[in-house]
Amino acid sequence: LIERGITSKTIEQFKLGFHPDGFNFAIRKSEFLHEKQNDLMKAYKYVLPVLDCDGVCRYFITRLDEEAVPSWANNYGKTHNPKGLKVRLFNDKYLHGFDIQGEYIFITEGIFDSLSLEEFDYPAIALNSVVNANLLIETLSHASEQIKSKTFILIPDNDSAGEKLIEKLKDGFKRLGLNFKSFT
């Protein structure tokens, strides 16, 4: 994490973790996960909690240690959402009444992009995948009154999926009457 520019302050604040047995550890310990242990799940060693407004982790995402991927694996993502749990956005607490200082909330595709903004005390939500754009719009439709005065700033990846994400979110934010800007 530190090699990626994440300081110990942010590691502690977001309770970021690592387990040498990766996601297999969580599969063994949880009755709620509908997955089987294997060598690929062992490669998802970085634990990225999604903290609620009260600071409690009720959901988490795991991130791949690319050096630990087994040679037989050919279809995997950089992150893994636990099967059996409802997918959540990283830092969705900002949409549920968490006290936000300032007028902006940033939206990124990846969690590490979000954490880079958090390093400078900017509130940032990560979609964790462009496929979660609809989840963001749905969550915003039920969000706290506090966010209606905020300006959301999307910083997508610089690729075709990022371009499509801008258009999709622009339409969704307009429908909800929320302030939206994007940067590439």
C-alpha cells in the first residue's frame, strides 16, 4: 500500500489490510459468503473495507496481488466483490449522512484513485467498476439531503469505458437534479 503512495494515516483511517491467505481467509470465517477457497482467491490479499458512517465495516472489497496469481488463471479482475453480499461502492458513506466538509465529492473508477484523493482530505467515492454506475445513480436517488448542495466531480480512467461513464453519469445526475462535472 505504501508503495502505491498510500500513507499510514490513510491506511489506519480506512482500516486497509492484507492477509497472506487472501480472500480464502474470509471464505473460511464467514457463513455469508457463497464461494469456494482456491489459489486464485488466495491472490486477493489486500482487504479494502467499506466503512459505514459509524466507522464499522459491514462490507469489503479485495484487491489482487498480481504476483500471487496462479499460472492457470486467465479470467480475473483486479478487485473482487464477495459473492453472497450486496455490492457497495467504496466510501458510499458520503451518500448516507456522513458529515462532508467542503462542496465537492469526487467519483473515481478505482479504489486506489479514491484513496489518493483522500490522502489530501477530499471526499472520494470509488465505483470499483464502470458497471456500478447504475448503483451510484440508484444510491444517489435515496441519498441524504446534505448531498444535494454538493458538486460531484467524476475523474474516470482515460479510456473508452471512461468516456461512456461520463455520458451515463451526466444523464443520471441531470435526472436527479444534482451538480455534476467531469475531468479526464
